[in-house]
Amino acid sequence: MYAAILAGGQGKRFWPYSRQNNPKQFLDITGKGSMLSLTYKRLAEFIPPDRILILTVKGMDSLIHEEIPDIPEDHIFIEPVGRNTAPSLALAASAVLQIGGDFPILCCPSDHLIREADAFRRLIATAADVAASHDALVTFGIRPEHPSTGYGYIEAGPEALMKDGQRFCKVRSFHEKPDHRKAESYLKQGNFYWNSGIFIWRPSVFLSAWFRYLPQGKEPLEKIVDAFIRGKGREAIEIEYHKMPSISVDYGILENADNVLVAPADLGWNDVGSWDALFDILEHNGDGNAISGYAEVIDSKGNLLFNPHGATAAVGIADLIVVVNEGTVLVCKRGLSQRVRELIELMEQHGKDELL
């Protein structure tokens, strides 16, 4: 088995702590190490480090070396431009085919938390066996703990196979982030799972799906695959990658393919995709406040006060998110932190690049 860590995102919803020159995956937002280093350590416990690849974009390779000093230079693949997850995973599949062969490749984001590490290892080992013996694109669905509106959902169909006590079901469809009423309906139906964004498949199976469902990306990827075979993959990436379609793997491939399986799982998973998500995983005091840094609080309940390098004082507030970083402050009602992305768009429109 190989692993590919996707580490090129901007983490815009974690502004103002996540910035373009130091995005979310390189931050220690839980007090246990950067998100990238935690992901790498989790995988290195059962996948040899010489089989772990990291995909990123220009300008972030030095940050990767700071977080993972021992990673070989040739295990970092730098995309000259951002093209979303489908091209990144096609690049990883091409590299693994050249480096090792048609072995299962575990693909995962760099900035998710998984509390149940043992369950995760067992699940991945079982899924790798399935991916090795079936021409399937395997994804992982997290059993929902509550009717979340912050995650996409996977609707599972009938069971396709059972392996070591783990069910693998045909995927009926993928669903966008729902409103609360629809999320409650998903929860009641029982066959809807949070889309974890974690996948495993053989490179040949994924590349076959790419050529079938993304024909506009056929020519540049064929050139990259051929270049990897000749030992010229990195040169080809510089020339061909910008010609790849900019599309997520969900939209581009998984929603169209008929060989997608979902493995339902309980992993203590959280994508930490917003300040609301961070509030959910941090420890709360007796008044339900989650605090990072020094704080004095009076008559305040249910707040996230995130100021790890400074002090925060609060009087008579409830259900707020307050984030302070280098003189920049975010104040937001809890439940609305997904809209931080809209603030970033406004700043971009107003030319406030120094804030980003």
C-alpha cells in the first residue's frame, strides 16, 4: 500500500489564523501539533514512510520540510497551479505506478482529525485488500453523530461485499451539504454517511475512470503518465498540469462512476473544516466555553475564544466565535463560520491582499 496526502489547500474558512503563507494544514490548532504532522504520523504507523507521498502547490514545499524534516525530496510533488482534488489524485496515481506498481493507494487530506487510530488502521487494511482484489473506487462514510449541515453526504445502496466484518456498499449517490431539515431526514433514513474525503483504490482503476469521465484531461494526463515511465514525470508536470481540468474528484469521477463502494465507519473523524468544527472538538469549561490562550470570562457561555498567543476578556456574551491573530480579529455567531469564506471573497474584491 502507498499513501498520498493532499496538502495544497488554503484553509480559507480558518481565517484569520490560516493565511496564504501559512495555511491551515501547517497550523497547530488543537495543541497537539500541526494538522499535516498529525496526519503523517498517523499514516507512518502502518505505511512505510518511503511509500508516503505529499502533493502540494508551489510555495508550500518549505513548510512541508519544516513539519516533516525527514521526508525525501522526491516524495513531495509540487503542482504548478491549483487544480482541485481530481488532478491531484491522478498525479498521485501516475507517480505510484512508476515508483512501485499497481498497488492500492490511500488518498487523504492533510487536515483531518481521527481519534480512533486503531479502528482507522484496521479499516484501511481491510479496504486495501478489497481495492487490491476488486476494480473498485473505495470511499469511507462516517456514521453521522448529528444532523450536520457542514458536510456532504454519501447515500449507500445495497451491500456489495463483506470483508473481515466490514461492510462495503454500492454508492447510490453523493449529496451536497444539506439544510438542517434535510440533514435530519438523512439521519433518520440510516443509510446516509458523512463524506470523509478519504479514498483507496489501485492507480490503474482510478486512471481508467479519469480517462472515461474526464476526457478533456485525457491528453495532458497521458503525457504525464508516459513521462513518469521515462523518469521525466516532474518535467511533464510543469508543462502539462495547467491543462488539466480544475474539478473535484467527487464531481469529476465519483458521482459518475458505477464502481464506487462506501465503507461505513466510526473513526472519531472530524474534518475541522470551520471554527464551529473546532469548537466541537476542543475541551469546554463549565460554562461551555472553548478557550485557547489566556482568558478572563464573566457571565459568558458557549463561546469559542481562540487567541493562543494573547489574552481575551469577555463579559456577557454567548454562542460567539472570537479569533485573534496578529492584530486581526474575527467575531462570528456560532453556526455561521462557514460564511468566513464570503469574508475572504469580499477582502479579495476590495484588494486587501495584506489581510489574506
